[in-house]
Amino acid sequence: MNLKEVLKLADEIVFTKTGQHLDDLQTAVLRGTLQRETYKQIAKEFDCSESSVRNAGSELWRILSEELGEEVNKSNLRAAMERVQNSNILNFAQNVSGSFNICGESRHPPDLPNSHPPNQEASNTQSPQTLHQDLSEMPDLGAFYDRTSELDTLKTLILQQRCRLIALTGISGIGKTALAAQLVQQIKHEFEYAIWCSLDQSYTLDKFQQQLIQFFSESENPDSLPTNQKPLPLIKYLQNYRCLVVLDDIHNLFSSGEFAGKYKPGYEDYRFFLKQIEQLSHQSCFLLIGWEQPREVPHYQSSNDPICTLQIPGLDIPAAREILRDYGLAAIENDSALISRYQGNPLWLQTVATLIQELGGCAHEILLDDTILLPERLKDILQQQCDRVSEIEKQVLSLLAQASEPINLAKLLENRLILPSYLLNAMQSLCRRCLIEKQAEFYRMQPVLRQYINSTLM
Ligand SMILES: Nc1ncnc2c1ncn2[C@@H]1O[C@H](COP(=O)(O)OP(=O)(O)OP(=O)(O)O)[C@@H](O)[C@H]1O
Ligand SMILES: [Mg+2]
């Protein structure tokens, strides 16, 4: 679709919903979005504040999302509009009163198993099943690039293989939360309930269960006054309904200064709860996101397990390039080397891009050689992660940071300061935290982390 066609279609959709045509600012947001401009650039061209553009954008995405029955945002506008055009649904909508909703169509790809509970099959073909959602804690999606393969893998695990528990891990800033938010928007209509919980430091199992049970019981019976009737245990809801439950920042359940994934005192009952999620028969899916995963969740997946881990890699070069472009670094020389140096980690790249933006050309020139800049914000991010590791892990990190090449276990064991059994556990823990990588027989540390560790006295 060309720009004119997208604008015309968007205008029709907005008019259907609000009775008003697109105004000039909304048109500028759509045009800028299609030309892959940032909000800042659109604001400059339209001669207004960035916040006005952001607000106009959020309102537009909300209207379009509601009308199309799928999340529409800056990164998928064109694709969403093309889907509408292909589905011809607008013609249908113009013939009926009120708004239209693409969820009315069956959303199941032909070869996917029906993901609805057996007793609701009648609702699958024409009308959408009711989705109850509490996604108020899910972060707003900003620009989102690529991740096609990770999204496909997750959809296969959740919708086809019916995994009950999936851990998304990866170093801070790699994009776990953004990926999960994108996934939720894409698959939430396959579920009857979708809830996102960001775990803070005090999120006990009791608090979590109460929040979920309240959500289920209120949406089952919205008009009922509180009664003395005992609510069902959480697992019953997970068995009766197909629910998607996202727990973000799950590392808050685990102790600092211990090997990865050890529950903090007072949080051990999560172990039993998650075991139930894994082992009992139910139709729901839990997505656990964080720097560490529970020890019971294996780091590597064996086929057809109801439980698995997906370690999120950095963005590939074209996607990471888009991030640099958003920061006004479109024509940076040898950007692929820069992206690789920062592992395609979107947050790390953002911190470096901000530094270059703020300092101008000189920082840009420094980046042309192999220098690894560590902006203060990036140091803070790395410090948060490194502060969590145990003393033995710190020793191993120092050893690896000083080694000029990847190092194998035999070589590490030559170091007599750490007992072999502790050393092996420390290596396992560091791999689980994604602070070191294993390639064939060798362990290595990413350059950014090496630079950070060597520049601090751990
Ligand atoms: N695919 C993507 N395209 C564009 N920006 C992205 C993408 N993934 C992540 N980002 C951006 O990178 C930053 C870090 O992402 P995110 O918060 O998802 O990381 P995280 O792995 O959850 O980090 P943490 O472990 O600290 O919570 C955010 O500003 C996010 O918008
Ligand atoms: Mg996150």
C-alpha cells in the first residue's frame, strides 16, 4: 500500500470509530511513521512538541487497535493496514452499523490445534471468545524491530506445543520485556485470560495468588458483591480457562550473593507452585521473564517438555541499525562492527547512541576504532547484574576477564584457588545468568562485560 492508500484507510477507520476525520497532526504522525521517522523528527517537521506527537500517536494506535482487534503501533502500522485491505473487512464494516473487529474472524492458522477449551468450540468460528485482560503493568510498546524468529519460536511453543511454562532469559536490556509485550499483543486473543505482573521486591506468592484469584473471580461475575464464599484455588482457574500469565522481573524472587535461581527466604513456596504449573494438567501458559530463572527450569530444552527456556540473543544488524537511526545515527561508518561489539543489545546501543548524540562528532570518531565506550548508564546496568553474583562467581568472572582468549574447563581447573565442584557450579550459574557463553568446549565473556569488569575492582 502506498502512503495515500494507508492514509485513506486510516481515515475511514478513525471516522467509523469517532465520527471525525483525521486531523492534521494525526495525518502527520501517520505519514512520519510510514516514512520511518521518530516522534522527534515528526515534531520538528510539524513544528510542535514531541509530547503532542506522542499523545496523538498513542491515541491513534489505541483507536486503530480497538477497531482492528490487534495491537497496532508505530512498528506494524503498514503491515496491519495491509492485512485489513487484504481481508476486505472494510467493505463488510461499511455495510453494518457500528464498528468492526477483525477478531471476528477465526484467528487460527489452518494447521494449528484449536486452542480453545473443548466446551467452547461453537464460539471459535464466528465470534471471538471473550478475552479478559489485565495488562496494565505491561510496558507500552515503543518502536519494535524484527524478532521474527523469536516470535515464531514462542508462538510454536505456546500455541502448538502447548508449553505450560516458558522462561525467557537474557542479560539486562537485551529486549526480553519488549519481546514478550509484542508476543502478548499478537497472541492474547488465543486466550480467555491474559495478565501481566511485574514482580517487585515484595511480591510474595500469597500476594500474587490473591491478585490473580481476584482478577478471575471478578471477571467471572462482575456484578457480584463480595461474599463469604471461599474462592477457588488458583490452579482451578488455570485448569478451567486458557490463561496467559506473564511474570516479569522474576529475578526479584531470588537471592543476591548466591548461585543463580535460589529463592529468597519467604519466597520458597513459588517452587512448589511452579512445579504444579509444570506437572498438573491444565490449559494455561506461564511466561517467566528475568535475569535468572528458577533452578527447576532447565536451561536447555528437551523436545516436547511442557517447560523450557529461551535465551534471547541480541538484535541482528539490520534491526539494531534501526535503533541507531532512531537516535540520529543513520550514516555511521562501520556500524555493523559497533553493533557486534555491543552484542546487538538494544539498551546498550541506546546508551552509547545517547552519549554520541550528546557529545557530537568526537565520540563518534572514537567509536571508529575498537574502543568500547561505557557510558555511566551502561555501567549502572552492568553493576546491577554483577552485584547479584556470588563471591565464587566474581572470582571466575575476574579470571575470564583477564584471559585474552576463550578458556576451557581444564584450564580453569588449573587455578587451585577454587575447589573444582564450586567452580563447576559457578560456571553453570554464570551461564544461566547469561554473563558468560559456552562455545564448544570454551567459555568466553562478551567484550563489554570484560571491559566493565576490568575497569572495576570486583
Ligand atoms: N526489538 C526491539 N526493537 C526496538 N527496540 C527494542 C527492541 N527490543 C528492546 N528494545 C528496547 O531496548 C530497551 C530494553 O528492552 P527491554 O526492557 O525489553 O529489555 P529487558 O531484556 O527486559 O531488560 P531487563 O532485563 O533490564 O528488564 C527498551 O528501551 C526497549 O524498548
Ligand atoms: Mg525487562
